Amino acid sequence: MEAEFSDRRLVLVSNGEPYKHHYVDDEVKMEKLAGGLTTGLDPMMQDVNGLWIAWGRGEADFEVVDQDKKIRVPDKNGYTLKRINLSQKEKDGFYYGFSNEVMWPICHTFISKANYDEDYWHSYQKVNQKYADNIKEELKEEDLIWIHDYHLALVPGYLKAENGPAVSMFWHIPWPAWEAFRTIPWRKEILVGLLASDFIAFHTDLFVYNFLNCAKKIGAEVDFENKIVSYQGSETKVKSIPLGIDYQSFSELANDEDYLKKTEAVRNSYDTEKLIFAVDRLDYTKGIEERLNAIDKFFAKYPEYIGEATIVQRVAPSRTEVKEYQQMKERIDRKIAEINGKYQKDDWAPIKYFYGSVPQEELLPYYKAADVGLITASIDGMNLVAKEYLAVQDNGVLILSEFAGAAQYLDSAIKVNPYHREELADAIYQALEMDEAERKKRLKSAKEDLKYYDINWWRDNFLENWLDCYE
Ligand code: GDG
């Protein structure tokens, strides 16, 4: 498979870019950007030396360089990054509008949060066409076009042509049941666009099933057993291939001396017996508010942990221009203040709250220092933080929402329904009380899986299944 693949160039297409370049005192600085998709794909692209096409978003307060240009990243053995420049109008309609106010809520089954604005849809079509045109400009014979995620559902359709390129899609977020998906006025156009791909993969079997079912509803012929959709004379193979992490580098880093010192410093800065860690992008799907309610319940039900367990909650800003997200942040700030006001003592507060994004390396000492990792997404495609936490731990316990894609693969976690306050409060207690032998047993089995089903396994498995379509 490796040899066959190395003959062909991989062209990866995504909305988010992996790096940002900007000036600091006349010098160009490169900054790695956080996010589930880019974390997983950047190391892979560095290995295969392909082309990555993405929106070069930059930041308002920086003069962004190399917008709309091709650049090598990282500087040496990297790959080529081609940025697509979007106008403010395109950002508003395509990104903040259709992607974030229709595709995101519907795929996460938050129907009441969707805004089916027709202008958003037109902008989504236009920008997807722009991506497709940019791909076509670069296209070489035998290229493999690998498109990522919900911002770009129409691109496969725009690329389709007789003897057109090999096109696949990896969908990073959930695919919902037909009952939710059918509310989108342009549901058929979206599915038809996607079905122009030769291969589509999701994180879990449930998302695959939901997708096949939606395809059937719009009149495609679906072979549920072999997971093949036939529509308008072409075939699409569908499969679940869960994204893994770069396990080796996580576990190496976890034992690096410098990193161990940082972990110790984190540990020493909290004067309590137990540390519980949670980190999320600010998003209603991450279940931050549900978690806070359960934390309140936990201290009320288990007062022996007052002053004995500290929760460190990091929240990374996201979609800061959207009003709904601003309001959510205000509610979170208020709830944390309420809990802290209710339980704190002179030298201790139950929740230490940080708002701001940090590079992944800075999260790792927190992962390692924490006795418990707390993930309570109300729904999530996968959730890489769950895997990263376990990869660096040698003693901790993971509490994981049964609604995160990762729950299908991490049997050793304590699974919870995040809407069930009492169950979640009890799970925190169970995790804190778990004896060492049990903790080690659970971690051992999780680590074996994470090591085997890592990012390389995911990439090879995806490519193998995709290339099989052309045998
Ligand atoms: C989407 C789906 C799916 C670095 N700094 C921060 C931060 N990072 C890194 C984490 C982790 C990644 O960002 C976050 O990944 P997630 O998987 O948790 O979440 P999404 O960004 O929502 O990603 C998700 C993923 O795509 C991959 O397919 O798993 O379901 O929604 O690698 O180390 N993360 C946070 N704050 C930081 O300051 N939260």
C-alpha cells in the first residue's frame, strides 16, 4: 500500500489551516494552530510531502503573510500549504453562516439552533465552488484529493467529471439521524454533493448507519451490509475509521524530563489531594454547562471533597463573533462564580478557570498532573482530548460521555450520560475513590488500543480502503 500510495500525490483540502504566519517585529513567525483536525493531520502530511489547501484566516491584529500563496510548512521537510483567501462577506455567509449555523448544529442534532438562511446557502455553494476551482488549478494526473469535514460537503460534486480525480471525504463531526438532517432545505443537494466522493469515512458505526439511511431517503440505492451507496451511476463506499492520535510522540513526551518538571510544577501549584482536569473549545456540544451542574451536585453530595479536590477547567475561545457563543460564555462565567462562591474556603476554590487557547504542549502537563480527566460532551464526533489524556497518564481515570465518538472505542473509561447530574457526580466520586490496581488495569488496556489504533493506523486504513475503490 505504501509503495502504491507514494506514487501519487496527496492533496488534502480542509477549511482550517494548520499554521498561521504573521509578522513580529518585521520577522515572519509561524504558529501552529490548535484544533482536532489539524492536530491529527499535520504530522501525517509532514510524512507524505503533499499539498494542503485551506482557508488562510490569519487574525485581525496581525498582518498576515502569504495569504493566497503557496508556502512550505514547516520550513524544512514539510509539505506545501496553499491558502485560499475569503472576503468578509464569504466568511460571514459560508463560515459563520452556513457551516456554523446550519451544518454544525444539525450534524450535532441541535435542530433548534439552526438558521436556514438562504443567503448562507448561496454563500456556501459559492465558496465550495471556489475551493473546487483552486483544487482544479493545482490538479496533476493521479492526484488523490482528500477532502475534510462539513464546511466542504459540495466540493466532491463540483470536482466530479468523467475520468475526474480520485476524491474522498473524512467527516470529523457526527452524521445525524434523518429526522434531524431532513430539516435542512438543501438536504438533497448536500447529499448529492457528498455522494460524488468515491469513499467517505466517519468516526463511528452509528454515523455510518445514519449517513446510509439519509442516502436511502433521497432515493439512492443502499447496500447496508457492504456499506455501498449507488447514486446516478456512481458508487460510494462508506466506512467507520476512527481518528487516532500520534501515540508515540505523546508517550515519549510524557516521560521527557522537562515535561515531568512542568507536570510537577502544575501539581505543586494546587494545594489539594486530588486534581480533576477538563479542557474544551467553547461550544454547546462540549457539555460544559452540564458538567458545571454536576460539579455543583458533587460537592453538595460528597462534602468530604470540599478543600480536597480541585477542578481545573480550561476553555478555548471559539466562534467568538457569534452571539450565541458570547452568551454561553457569560452563563459559564456566572455558574463558575456561583459554585466558587458556594463552596470556597480561604485558601481554596473548587474550580480554577482559564479562558484562552494554549498550544497543545502546554495542555500536556495538566493531562499528566490530573487524577481524573473529565469529558462530558453532549455529542462529539470523536474527542481527541480523551485519547490524549489517557496516552500521557500512568495513574489517572477518564470520565467520558457516552455521547462522544471516542466512547465506542474506550471501554476502560467510566462512561456517563452528561445530562444525568447525579450519575455524573457519582462518577467523579467513583473515579476519585478507585483503587490503584483498578486504575492501572484500565489504563493498560486503553493504552494498548491507543498505541495500535494510532494516527498512522488511521491514515493507512483510510488510504487502503480508498485505493481499494479503484482496483
Ligand atoms: C473536531 C470534532 C473530533 C490545543 N490547544 C487547545 C486544544 N488543543 C488541541 C487538543 C486536541 C484538539 O485541540 C481538540 O480536539 P477535539 O477532538 O477535542 O475537538 P474539535 O476541535 O471539536 O474537533 C471532534 C476532531 O474534529 C477530530 O476529528 O475528534 O469530535 O468536533 O488535539 O490537544 N484544545 C482545547 N483547548 C486548547 O487550548 N480544547
